[in-house]
Amino acid sequence: MTARPAVIDLNADIGESFGAWRLGDDEALLSLVSSANIACGFHAGDPLTIRRACAGAVARGVTIGAQVSYRDLAGFGRREMAVPADELTAEILYQIAALDGIARAEGGRVAYVRPHGALYNRAITDPVQAAAIAAAARSYDAALPLLTLPAGEAARAAAAAGLPVVAEAFADRAYQPDGTLVPRGQPGATLTDPAIVAARVVAMATRQVVESAAGAEIVVRPRSVCIHGDTAGAVTLARAIRRALREAGVRVAPFA
């Protein structure tokens, strides 16, 4: 019996420009990824940028996800905030609904939810904020998957709410031995060497492991792997990953 080839989703954060401020190359990334985490205006993204990102995703058959965040344009959503649970749920619901409305106007829809930045990291360890995210997604659409690290409060809260949980790993971020990410600002937190990043993703897709910053292998079992659109050389990384996956016989396909 022939084994089925490995399949992995490749996602990227896009739609993060705002006004005159330009971040990343959305058009190039949309030609390389299978899912797009589109900013919803709270950490980045203005209405025109968001609409163009949705239209580009639809045109290329790329799945659209709501990249929800703290209300933190000045800090790009990377500053941790103490937001009351009911307020956080309402703000996330607002973001999902806004993006879905624009996506539907362009012929698509929001197919999953993925927290951004500080909210993503906080929800891994904070059950209250994790539950607030899950409550927002469920109130909008009880079938919306949550994309997150597989071990953490976000995954547990989503499962408890009856939402599908999709395990995510990171191509361009270093891992700590406990499976969490090395905090931004620490040496080696972001990886930019195309050969190293591509080899990591192949290992994630075929052997379901990633090497931590300490050198030990960690089991990750991802269905989706993220490339940050604001990482230096993100398009080059994405091209190297696609080439390496193809050579390893791994098919890139959306999970939703």
C-alpha cells in the first residue's frame, strides 16, 4: 500500500500596511501561500489595504483567515494588554465580522480565526483571554477553526467551545524547549536564512519536529506553517519553502 504524501498549509500575515506606511509584499506572498491571515484593522490594515488583500486572496484561491488583535495600531499588536474578557470578545467579534463582510464583497469569506502578536502569545497561557477569543469565534460561526499552537490555553478553550482547532508551527521563529516561541527582541528569535528555514519546514511537514534554540528536537505536528509577512526577506523565504516542500514530495494545500 502506497503511503499518502504529506500535506501542509502555508500561511502568511498580510494586509498589514496602513495609509502611507507599507509593510510586506502581499501580492508576492499570495502567489506562494495557501492561506492568508488578513489584518482586521486593529493592529494594522486600513479598509483599502484589507479589501485589496481579500480580492487578491480570492483571485488566487487562497483561503482567508481573520488575523484578530488587541486594539493597538501604535504597537502593531505586539504589546500585551489587560483587556476585560467581555470587551475582548466584542472586539474580536467586531474584527471577524468586518473582515468577513469585505471578503464576501470580493467573493470570498473568512474561513478561520488566528490571533496576532501579543494576543496570540497571551492566549497560549491565559485561560480567560483564550476563552474570550473562542467565545467571539463561536458567536460568529460555531464552525470557524482556530489556528494556534497545539499545546496551550487557546487550543483548549477552542476545543471546549466546540470549535475545530488547527495546529500551527512557525517557519521563521525560534522555539524554546517547552514548545513556545523565543520572545521577540531576544537574540536569534527570528530566522531569515532561506536554506535553514526551508529545511525546518520540511522537517515539520515530514517528521513533525522542529529543532529548538537549545538544539533539541520538539514534536510539533502542524497542519499549517506560518511565515510572517514583516520578516526580512519573507517572499524569498516563502519561495525557498515551496521549492523544498516540492522536492520533498510534500503537497501545499489549505486546511480550511
